[in-house]
Amino acid sequence: MRFLKSFKYAFRGIVYCINNERNMRIHTAIALYVFVFSFFFHLTRVEYAVLFLTFALVFAAELFNTVAEELCDLNAASFNPVVRIVKDMASGGVLVCAVFSVAVGVCLFWKPNVFAQILWHFTQHPILLLLLPLFTAAAVFYIVLGPLGIRDRLRRRKNGNRERFFGGTGK
């Protein structure tokens, strides 16, 4: 039972980071797009392993960066130059991982003929040309607002509609 609880706590930490860290949402959105478009490139199992390890490295770096920030904020009520250095180093670690993940992406995906195939695929399926901006807009909302912000907006909208329909407080 303790073993299963450890998964629950770990998942809760990941969800906290997604809910509270815009950069983690940027990383997850980019990873989703890269994964979806990876099917056009017919990667080998080893190439997918490299891709997934790259995703994991960036996500883990962002999680550890959040840990460093939270611990620093917990221990320093006001400006502290050491806290600034620790936070800068933690975010630098994320930057290193992100930059090298781009390098991995270039190695895996720099195939201009496949870019032409993707373009051809989208022109042959016009519905995809309509869906791509919708998914991109959804990704932007996810990045900017986060899951909790989206949830709160939907609740306010739902309650606002209920108030207009029923009048008063919405009860």
C-alpha cells in the first residue's frame, strides 16, 4: 500500500508543477507536438527511446527547478543573494536540458523531404488545416492559464450563465 501511495504523491508533485509553472506547461505542450509530428518521420525504436529520454530529462529538470525555487522561497523571507544564485543555477540547468533537447530534435528530425511530406499531407486533408490552429489556440490557453486557470474560467462562465438564466446568485 505504501508503494502505491508513493506513486500518488509523485503524481501529485508533477500535477503541482504543471499547475503552477508556466515553463512546465510549455515543455509539455512542445513535447506533445513533437510526439504527434514524430509519426511522420518513421523513427526507429532507438530514436523513440532517445526522444522519450529527452522529454524525461527536460521534465525532470523543470521539476527539480521548481523544488529549488519552492525551498528557497520557504527559507528566505526577503532578498538573499545566495537564494538568487541557487535559483539561477536551477533555471540554468533547465536551460541546458532544453537547449540540448533542441539539438536532439535537430538530429532526429532534420529531414527536409519529410517536411515537404507533412505540408503535402496537410494540403490533402483540409480539415487538418482547420484543426491545427484550434489545437494551437488550445495549447496557448493551456500554457498561459494552466489547467486550474482554465477550470476557473469555465466555472465562472458556467456560473455566469446560470445567473443570467435563473437571476440573482445562481442558486
